[in-house]
Amino acid sequence: MEGQRNFWSWFARNEQRFRNVEVEEKEQLLDELLEALHTYCPHLWFEIGRANDGISELIISAEGNTEYFSAVRTLIANAPSIDGWRFIAFKPAMGIDFDTRYAGITFSPKTTWYLPLRSSSDPSELGLRVGYAHFDPARSQDFLTGTYIMLECVLGELALGEQVQHIEVTALPSSPESSGYSPLSGIVDVVRGEDA
């Protein structure tokens, strides 16, 4: 309790400095904020910026590590009300209208397919097999890491962390639909359990 109080007290005293981080001393400011956050919990991270409505946002993230989700929830639940600021727990979903690159590989939700996997020992657990037309088995770890990054953007950090227990990557079959794959655009309903 003391750590979160200290963080928010520090933030309230310094918040004016973080309203516009597009300044020359940006890196120093971000390092300072990270250091203050890590005094509360060294496993949390943040994103900061201004939303389209002009409100400054501070997003607190556990980088998908569910072990620290409660620390994120606790910190945000105790956030003060500060004019011009919005405090958000976990990276939000961004939809599918983006491409991202990781290790030189492009990940595009619009061209990605997935196959839901269910555990026979626990049918409530959801796994995903994600197929790529450009999959390279020699780079499977890069594809897996990039897939986590992409899915976190598509689903949001909380949904990915709490609803998806297993992810694997593979080459996309030549006929994905006849092999049971679906376009990634429909994954939100599956994760919510509306089409499982």
C-alpha cells in the first residue's frame, strides 16, 4: 500500500512535466518515470502519451506477465484524480488495422489465420495455432515473439494474458479454411467465448 501511495504522490507532484514528453529531454523524463514506477513494482512498465481527445494517458502494463496483473490493478485502482489525465490498467486492444515488425518480420493481422485449440484435460483453456504464409521454421522463436506482440495489440494485454493459455506458430496450410483455420479478424469473439 505504501509503495503505490508513494508512486502516486510522486506522480502528482511531477505530472506537469509528463504532459508533453515530446521534448528534448524525453529519454531522461521516461527513465525518471520508470524508476519511480519500479520503486512500486520492478516488473511493471508504462506507455504515456496524449489521446485524440487531448487527455494525457498513462497506461500501466505487466508486459503480459499475469503474475503481476494484480500489481497493475492495485496501482490503477488507487490512482488519484488529476485534471487532464487518464490512468489505464493494461495495454488496450487496437483492432486489426495495423502491421507491426519484429526481428525484420512483418506481422499483419489482416492476412493472418488461426486455429483455436482446446485442451482435452480442461476444455475451458484456449490455445491458438497461428499460421503464416511467410512462416520460416528456422525463425520460429521470432515468429512466436512477434505473434505475442501482434495478439497483444489485437486483443489487449488483459484478454491475451487471462484468456489464452497457449500459442504456437506454424506455416499456413494451402487451404486454411478446409484445415479449420479462420481469419484473425474473428479472434475477439473466440477469446470472449462467443464462437468457441
